[in-house]
Amino acid sequence: MAERLVGKVAIITGGAAGMGAAEARLFAQEGAAVIIADVVDDDGIAVRDGIREAGGEAEFVHTDVSSEADWEALIASVLDRHGRLNILVNNAGLSSTSQSDEISTEGWRRIMEVNATGVFLGVKHAAAAMRGGGVGGSIVNISSIYGLVGSDGGHPAYHASKAAVRNFSKAMAVRLGPEGIRVNSVHPGFMPPMRSSTGMSEAARARLERAVPLRRTGEVDEVAWGVLFLASDEASYVTGAELAIDGGFVAR
């Protein structure tokens, strides 16, 4: 099969680990020039080096997605090096358990700053670059099943931030569609970090898996394949959509 992203330049935030790293590797495998944007330098550089060793094209740029100055510098560096931007995957984010106090106001602010404002800033600056290129582009915003439903665990700001990503994606799909820029959201379900958590008992893990119609947690590569589809020209008539990759959890 022909590589699906040949000639494309893609930024993937949070690309140093987990789903972001899986997306970066897959995008490079499919022919994209990948820019890994993250605050975790050592891991991001390791992902970059692994892609290069496999014959792909990748760079690492230290980026705090909650910083507008960092976004401006990131986009400027990409345009300076490549002359264009075709794809943005807003993958970086804080988890629902990143704040130990589940009613902390500061925790609310920090999660919203990274998960919601970070996505806003990414779309704002990436869309300007795509618009300047005159050929459109694809933006994929990573939300969560908890942007669609509630739960009784973790900081509620996580749910609020991921719901904001969902509807913001739709709003921007409507706004940017006439310029050929597509915007979609992806809603992953339970992934390996939860499955391997030392704080989760076998009984709790079994209950979680029983709640998923496919009776298992997901793999990050399964999310990456969905993101690849939305980023590629195969999804040229898909915008404003939400793709749940969750084993059927939200279909219950």
C-alpha cells in the first residue's frame, strides 16, 4: 500500500510518549515529516531518534502547549524549515488524576489551561499557517470518552476540558471549512496507562473491562490508526466529526 502522508508536514503535540509517540511513529512510517512537540525533552528526543533510525523524518521541538509564545516559535520553526504545515494533532494533555485534590481550583485552572486552552492556541496558530499555504490542512484534536460522558473519578476539569475540545472542534470545522481546513475530534477509551496502573486492583480492572463491549482496554496504536485516517486525504470529506475509539464504551 502506498504511504498515505507522503509530502505532508505534521506537528504532533505530546508526542514524547503514549498515544502521541504512537502517532508520530505511524505518521513517519506513512511518509510524513513529523515534528514532535512536548515538554519532556529526553523522551521526545528518543522518539525522534527512533523514527530517524527507522528511516523516517522527525524533529523534536520543546513546546509548552499552554504558552502562546511557544506555539508562535514552533510554527515559525516549522515554516522556516519546511515552508508549510499540513497536519496538526493536538494530543498533549493532562489526565483526570494529574491533580490529587479533585476540587482544587488551581487544579481546575491548570487542566483547562493545558487541555482546552492548549488546543485553542494550536488551532489558532496552525490554521494561520495552513491558510497561508493556500492548500488547506487537517487538524485532529484528541478529546476523550470523558468529553462525551461523565464519571465519578478524577478532577471534573478533565471532563470539562475534553468536552470543550469536542465542541470547539465542531465550531472550528464550521469556521475553517470554507478554507479547506478540516477539524475533527478523537475520543479514546481506556488505554494502557490505566490498565497497567499499580493503583488499580485486578478486580477493579476486571470491572472496567466488563464495562467495555469488546471486553478489553485499548492499545495506543489502535488510536493512532484512527488519527491517521482523519489526517490523511482519505478523510477529505470528513470534518466536524467525533470518532470514538473506545471498544464501544459510549455506545452503551
